[in-house]
Amino acid sequence: MLLRTILYAIVAVMAISLLRSVIGIVAKGFHDFVNPAPPGAPRRPTVESGGELKRDPVCGTFISTASALQKKVGGEVYYFCSEECRGKFKG
Ligand SMILES: [Zn+2]
């Protein structure tokens, strides 16, 4: 039956296009998952109990002294949100 063959072909094409759109949505979702925040987006200040709030001199994020990374430069202690910021800081 030629008609049935054509029908199967149409169904197959529709299924493939549907599959492609599903893969596209999943791929986009995965991309958003890997890169949740756009670069340069303001970070929310991290506040934890039992610590004083200090400003990261590299990125400007406020962090609690209880959870922040420290670096002592010239008798003064600086606080950083991450290892990356501490590495960038040249005090
Ligand atoms: Zn920082």
C-alpha cells in the first residue's frame, strides 16, 4: 500500500521534528543549569550567624567573617568570598 507508506513517512518526519525540539529544550535547560547566572550579575550577600559582615575588596560582595576566606596584608586582615578573589587580591 503506497498510501500507508506515505503515512508512515509523515509520522516519522513528525516524530523526528518533535524529538529535535525536545532535545533542543533539554540542551537549553542543561546550558542554564551549567551557567545559572550571567556574568556580572550581582551576588547576594552571604550572611551567617556568629560573624561580622565584611566587604570583599575584589568583587564587592559582603561576606560574614565566620565563613569568609582571610588574608593578612600589612597587619590588616582582608576577607574574601572565594579562593578566586583572594588570589586576585594584591594588597
Ligand atoms: Zn569575591
